[in-house]
Amino acid sequence: MRLSAFFFEIVPISGFFIGSQYYDLIIAAFISLLLSLFVMATFYLVEKRISKFQIFAICMSALFTLFAYLFENDHFVKIQPTIFNGFFSSVLLIGILNKKAMMKQFFGSQFFLNDDTWYKLSLRWGLFFLFLTIINEVAWRNLETDDWVFIKVFILTPLIGVFMLAQLPLTLRGRIKVK
């Protein structure tokens, strides 16, 4: 991932945080969704591709934001990370049990890695998504909204970045040359 891509990835979460400081959580979620769509469109214009993971994440965000708006209930915004992370954890870990590296299905068009690396990344990310699921579930049920936002923006988001960087050595070792 290039440094410019990293900065584009923090735009939606920054919009979410700023929106939550001035508006309610549902408006903050709409702001984040719009910024996510902008980022996706920008990547498409630059790189002429969009990952399945990115499309799914934005669709999930849109669906839960819409539910929150329609039912006037910010719980939909709070449970969206639980559902999203739990779903991906399940997909990745069930794939491992079935001897399939599901990360390759989501990112195989972006990264060219050997099968062992895809398998290890699928296991690691599956366990990490499970961890994120549990943390979000505990946080939204036990914290005030402002505290949940703080955990989401200033603890979990940087933790995801650190975890992603920690996978870099494995990813670099597992690269295969494309002709």
C-alpha cells in the first residue's frame, strides 16, 4: 500500500469522528459513507480497480447507516462493526477449516502471493477480526456513545493499522513474480 493510499483510508474515519463531535452518530455515519464512496471512486480513477472487500465494506456501511436513519436508532451504527468483523472472521476461519485461503478471494487481484502466505494471512486476519468483533461488542454495550466513538477512532483504527503493518514482512516474503 502506498502512503497516499493510507491517507485516503483515514479520510472516512476522520469524517466519522468530526461528524460525531458536531452532529449525532447517524449523521456522522452518513459523512463517513460519503467519504468512503469518494475514496473508492478516487482509487478507481487512479488504479482502474476496486477490491471486493472495499465494495462489501461500503455496502455494509450503507445498509446499516440507512437502517439507523430509517429507524432513528444509532445502535445500527454501533453494531455495524460487530456484524462486519464477525462476518469476515467467520468467512476467513471457516475457510481455514476447509483448507481454503479466503483472503485470496478478496485481495487476489491486488496482491500476488503464494498459497502458504494467503493461508497464514487468512488465519491471522480471521483471528484479528474475531478480536475486533468482541471488542466492539463489549464497547458499544458498556460505554457511552462518545466513549465508544473514542475507542473506534483512536484505539481500534490505529490498532488495525499496526496489525496491517505487522503482516507486511509475511506479505513481502510471500510475493510471487507476475509476468
